[in-house]
Amino acid sequence: MRYSAYSIIKQALSGNRLWTPAWREPEPKPHYDVIIVGGGGHGLSTAYYLAKEFGITNIAVLEKGYIGSGNVGRNTTIIRSNYLLEGNIPFYEFSLKLWEGLEQDFNYNAMVSQRGVMMLAHSDGQRDAYARRGNAMRMHGVDAELLDRKQLQTLMPYLNYDHARFPILAGLLQKRGGTVRHDAVAWGYARGADMRGVDIIQHCEVNAIRRDEQGRVTGVETNKGFIGCNKLALATAGHSSETARMAGLELPIETHVLQAFVSEGIKPVVDHVIVYGAGHFYISQSDKGGLVFGADIDYYSSYAQRGNLATVEHTMEEGVSLIPGLSRGKVLRAWGGVMDMSMDGSPIIDRTPIDNLYLNAGWCYGGFKATPASGFCFAHLIAKNESHHVSRFLRLDRFERGHMIDEAGKGPQPNIH
Ligand SMILES: Cc1cc2nc3c(=O)[nH]c(=O)nc-3n(C[C@H](O)[C@H](O)[C@H](O)COP(=O)(O)OP(=O)(O)OC[C@H]3O[C@@H](n4cnc5c(N)ncnc54)[C@H](O)[C@@H]3O)c2cc1C
């Protein structure tokens, strides 16, 4: 069923009785060409692009919970391509371009809102660094504008310019950045993949990876039995180390918790995405009026999808120091997700040393914005056995070779990235 104004009117006239489920609930087949483990944004978009762009449709996506129950439905919905390094800018810009046409492409309203992402600078050194980043972006054909304090005061009068410990000096604006309704992304990709014949199998947990005598992957053991495949693709985000370990692979990844918060609904006030450069606080306002915000990861490894109070306090302090008016609001909900923190803060889309095993991991807390490009590039890799040119730097062996993509300059300290 194609969604359109016509279909809404038709449904309304028939008492909304003709809607069909957006995807099927199939039983697993004994064997697939490709099995994707993980029904998050990256697994579902990979299935979608494999079917749509590369004509491979005999695919199963195996998800241990329900789709959207992982980070794709837990993030703060920010999309942008304001990166600095060669390995990242073209990849994230490709993603932003895919976001720009996504709703038409998969015929689903994902509420893509290009409201602008502003990164604030609080020292001369930081302003210089943002100028450099903006120039790097422009050299790659990506939009970037450096605004001075006066321009910021006109655009965002509610920020604390003078009385904060770190006064605001400038801001790097990417107008094409913004937000997207996160769970609609999972649903849109799931529906688009299902329409093309992909089996999305929920509540199907992979417990082991089976390999033959030559070491090649031949399938997975699940709570629904053994399922065979020609190619196995892991897209399990915060559980990447666990699933890779099932094939005997140790990854340069640690899992940490990231928390997010939403306030009670208030009148429109924050009409951009704002990133506080003196801390790591970011905030936007949802269409329902809730202020959606977050900050740093919790500083220890954990697989629990909940964080600690010290980080809650730290986040609130940063928020109030940037927007004093926040202190009068009420937090409605808080939650956590588990992040696959790589040792240089950049992701991995690559083949592995194990035959038939493909890896998509290391998204840290920035993988939502990458969802379209990650799916497209991973599908390209699985279908053609070679990297897409925008993801060619996102190799697993860069840690062995020392060719890190250390965007944040933090080195192998995932708790700082
Ligand atoms: C609080 C928070 C805020 C964030 N904010 C942003 C943001 O503003 N912008 C941004 O770009 N990124 C953000 N991120 C990061 C982003 O959400 C993730 O990097 C991205 O969603 C990870 O990819 P995914 O969607 O495929 O992950 P997930 O949705 O987590 O998908 C992985 C799936 O694998 C499944 N799985 C795991 N193990 C198995 C198994 N053994 N068998 C079967 N299935 C399995 C899991 O159940 C899960 O559903 C944020 C994350 C969090 C938690």
C-alpha cells in the first residue's frame, strides 16, 4: 500500500478499516542469501538498500527485541555532517543528502526537519578550531557558516552570553543539519524492506555463529532454531563486541551508556539544534514541545540501558549554564542506550578476517545521522564485496595499521570521545 493524501482520504471514507500492517511477521526460512543481525536503523536500512539498490531480496533481519527497541528509538534525533576529517565528511554528507530525499524514497513521513545545527565556541582557540572545521566542510562542498556573537544574540536571544563561566564567542552553523523522528526511520525502512520481500523476524535472538571446517560462516543459532546463510552481516550497535565474539572476533570497541532527557511540553523556544562547546550538552525542541537534550556518556562500561545520577546532574548543570531558563522546566522522562564506542571515535563498515562475515559497528553516540549512508554503504559492501568510495576509510584494520580517524583527538579513550 502506497501512503499518500489520496490513501488517507480513502481510508477516512471507509472508517479506517482498510489499513494493512506496515510489515509482515514471517517465520524464518531455513536459509537466506544474507542474514542481518540487528533490527536497528543500520540493519533495516542495509536490508532496504540491498533490496532496492542491489536487487538482493532473499534477506532476513533478525532482531532479538522488537524493531526500534534499540538505539534507533532512543537517540536525540540529531542529523548533521559538520565533521572535520577526510574519512568522515564525505560519508556524513552522503548521509545528509540521503536524508534530504528519504521520505519520498521510502514513502514514509519521518519528519525530517532541517532546522540548523549550531555549535557554540567559548574561547578563541575553539573559535579557530570551528573556523578550520567550517573551511574543511566547505572544501568538501558542505554548507557551513561562522557566526559572531552579535549574530548569535539575534538568532538565539535566550542563551547565557555574559554571565556563564564560559561566555559565548561565536558559533558554527550548518543550516542543513537538524532532526528526524527516530522511530519513524526504523518503521519506514522496515516497511520499505518488507515490501521488497525482506523477512523481518522480531524476537529472534542470535546466540551463536556457526562456521564450517574452513572457518567460513554458514549460519546462526537462534531461539527459533538454526538459520543458514551465504553472508552474515552484524549491525548490532551496542552489542557488537558480543555478537562478533560469537565468531571468535575481538573488536576495538567498548560499550558505554548514553542518557537522554525530555522536558514537559512548552511553547516553541529552541528552534535550532544547539551544541554547547564548553561542555557536551545538546538540545532541540520536539514538535510536541518537549525539550530533548543529552550530554556525555556515563564514564564506565555497561550493557544496562539506564545511566547514573551523577551524569544526570552533570547534564542538568550544563543545560542550565547554557540556558538559565531551563531551571524552571520539568523533566518528563529520561532513558539510556548502549553505545558501541570505538577506539578512535569513528565507525567501521568492513569485511572481517572471517569469510562471509561483514561488520557494521563503532557508531559511538553519532550513528543515527549515519543511518542512511551506513545502510547504503554496508549494502554496497555485502553485494559487491568492495567498499563504497565514501566509506573506504572506515576499515577494521585501521587500528592495526595505525591509520585512525581520530575526529575528536581523544585517542583510544572511548569514555572521552
Ligand atoms: C541517548 C542517545 C542519544 C543519541 N543521540 C544521537 C543523535 O542525536 N544523533 C546521532 O547521530 N546519533 C545519536 N545516538 C547514537 C545512535 O542512536 C546510534 O549510534 C545508532 O542508533 C546505532 O545504530 P542502530 O540504529 O542500528 O542501533 P540499534 O537500534 O541499537 O540496533 C541494534 C539492534 O541489534 C539488536 N541485537 C543486539 N544483539 C542481538 C542479537 N544477539 N540477536 C539479534 N539482535 C540483536 C538490538 O536489540 C538492537 O535492536 C544516540 C544514542 C543514544 C542512546
